[in-house]
Amino acid sequence: MWIFGRKSPSGFSASSTAEEVTQGIDGTGLTAIVTGASSGLGKETACVLALRGVMSPFTLTKDNIELNFGTNHIGHFLLTNLLLETMKSTARESQKEGRIVNVSSLVHNYTYPEGIRFDKINDESGFGTWSAYGQSKLANILHANELARRFKEEGVNITCNSLHPGVVATNLLPHHSPISGLVIGVLKYLMKNIPQGAATACYVALHPQVKGVSGEYFSDCNIAERSALAKDEELAKKLWDFSLNLTDTN
């Protein structure tokens, strides 16, 4: 359990839990689709949203998290695109703001030098576990940025933001390498627990402080700094076109 951290502009910190950051918020009438809700952060997020009255007609689950571009970006890109028109019409008819939240990671700072290896997505040469993971997490941020830009351009009442949940003691990191598993075994008490790890996602999804905020990157329930690559508008547009081409079903 992470016990340190001072409160910042939002009034919350690294030690705040998902229930604490949504205390008193009434989500009745809202609907959420949560991916990875079978365990860990996804499950906690879905449970806390439901606690606040948010309806989840279904959640999307997966047994394993793979360190690849397809699992961590393309699948979410396709799902979001399939839901976009429904979200836009719902936002217009309900007069309520829609919100898309992409869970990224601080590891986006440690991607390949070029950011996204468009010409080598499936190339094993030069592959690095953390660089590949960083690439997928950078893609999550760039995807959110480009969506936010497009929503603003279209005048659509939907926001899109990305976030770093913190270093959380879940079942994800031990699979990266034996060293990671050893480190987690030693330092797990200095990491966030799952309720703390889900806090930023629930904050960005529900809190009134985030109303109208779009294209930002959050950490510990506050707007945070991101890498230069994660701010690159041209890279975000290129990734959008690349992802659209990969998911074209025509």
C-alpha cells in the first residue's frame, strides 16, 4: 500500500482510493464499458463506478495482458471506433458529456527512440520487452490526444484523456521478467494497492473537476507531465491513419 504523497491541485494524492475520489458523486443515468474487468484495476474500476450508480451493460475481459501493440492499442482503437457514433448521438440527445479514458503508463517514456515503429510492428529484430510495452502505452496517449483533437474540431461533447495509474501491485508486472517479479516481492508494500491504482481512472471518468478537460495526461488524479513524443501531434495523426488502415474491414 502506498502511504506517501501529498495532496495536489485536485485535492487528491497517490494514496487516494477510487472510492475516495468519487465520494458523493451520483453517476445515475451514465453508462460505462470497462475493459479488463475480470480482475485488478479493471475490476475495481467497474465496481466503484457501479457503486456510484453507473450502469455497465457489459464489461470486456481478458485472461492475460500481452506486451504487444495489437493487444494494448489496436484492440482498444477498434473498440472505440465501433462505439464512436453511438457515443456522439448519446451525447447530443442526453446533453451529457461523454468521456473516454485510456489507461497508459509512465513506461511510455521508455519506448523506442522513434516512438512507434510503424515499419517494424511485427519485426522481432531490435525487440525489447520494455520498449515494446512503452510503445503500446505511448500509443494509448497518442490515440487519446488525436481523439480529443477530432472531438474539438467536430464540436462533439465528448472528452478523451489518458492516465498513468501508478506502480500497482497487480498480477501484470511479474510476467515481464523474473527480475520484475523479485522486485515486486520486495517492494510491494511501497506500491499502490488496487483501490489506489484505480483512483485516477475513476477520477477522470466521473469527477466534476474534469468536466470539459480533454487531451490531457493524468497521474495521481492530477494533470501530469508527459514525454515530448506523447505531445507530438503529427505522430498522433500518423498513428491514427496507421491504426485505421490495420482495422479497415471493407
